[in-house]
Amino acid sequence: MSQPSSPVAVFVYGTLKQGQRNFEVSRRAGWVRSERAWLEGFQLYHLPRASERPYSYPAIVAGEGRVWGEVQYFADLEAALVPLDALEDAGREYERVEVEARRPDGGAVRVWTYVYPSLEAVRRVNGVLWPEGDWSDPA
């Protein structure tokens, strides 16, 4: 029986996407290229600006739906995860998990992504369901 492959990239769906507020973090982390992709089995929420959040950003949790974003490839994935984990407050606000991203060509790729711990955690910060699954900063 073959072992599942390890993540080779990071799926981003919010401020780390090209053209968004924190893409510079990805670029400095050794970003090489991106490709459009999506995740099945997740719901996207918008977390509005608040006293504890200087700007709005999204969160995903497991659920019925599709979340659009991009798979980002890095020169050194392990090194890139250090600043990305720091930005995402991995282990505190978000959890970094291994998932499968789907590509428009029908292929799939194992990636890391950042998910919110639970729907209840999203509700506690007044998250708003983003049913179309494709986030961009509305501000």
C-alpha cells in the first residue's frame, strides 16, 4: 500500500493571495508561483474588522462547500512555513492542516492550509458566512 504524499505547497484563500494585503509575506518567504485551486468540504467566513483585528480577513471551517484560492509553491516549503505560521498565529488562532486542493485541470495536490478551530470559534468573533467561497477584502 502506498503512502499518501506529503504537502508540497500551501493553499491560501485570503490576505496571502496575490494582490491581497499580506501577499508580501509569501513573496518574502520564497514564493515561486501560484495556481488557482479550491478545497471541497469547507465553508468560508469573513471575519470583520474589530478591536482585536486591525483589518478584516477570512477563516474556513470544515463543512459543506467549496473554498476558492490559490496553491502557492515556495523555493523551500519548510522555511516558508515559519513566517506563514507566524502570520496565521498557527496553533492559537488558526490550525495548519494537511488537505487536498483541486486544480481546474482535474488534478489534485497535497497542501497545507490554515483553518479556524471550529464553527463556534468563528461565531465568537462574529464571522459572516461567505457562501460563494471566494474571498477578497471588501474594504
